[in-house]
Amino acid sequence: MATATPSYLELSKNYQDQVLSLIEQSQKLAVESVSAWTKAVQPLAKNAPATPVAGVPSPKEIVDNQYAFAAKLLDAQHEYFTAVLTAAAPVLPKTAPAAR
């Protein structure tokens, strides 16, 4: 019995899933490390002075702002490449749709 060869998209999605899983695992370990470090230095941090500059955004606000921009940029790039492919469609080779 012959085994069907996976399609490019199947291989690509499988690889993407593996990469995301590795990233999630490493991020979990990093968060656990930061949490342990925070617990260790918390007694020292309580004595630290507050930030004296008014209007400085919190670290979370900075991260949220940058990720919002990145999401907009990614959407714009997706729209751009879709438009390029649509414009080039008349001269691109015709291929069968990928099996799902």
C-alpha cells in the first residue's frame, strides 16, 4: 500500500506548528524564570524610588502599542502581496488547488 506524499502546504503547516510549539515552550520557561527572579528581588525592589518622570508609559502600554503597529504592518503587507499576486495572475502558471 503506497503512502500519499504530503503536499507542500501540509509540510509547511506541520513545520510551522513545530516552530510555534518550540517558541511557546521557550517563552513559558522564560516567564517562569522572570517570575522566580522577581520573587527573589522583590524585597529589594520595594525600597527603590518610583519613576519621577510624568507621562512615561508603562512597559505594558509600550508593548501593546508596538504589537498593534506590528499587526497593522503585517495586515498591510498581506494586502500588498495579495494585490501583487492578483495583478500578476494573468502571467502566473496555472496550478491545481492544493489538496486539503
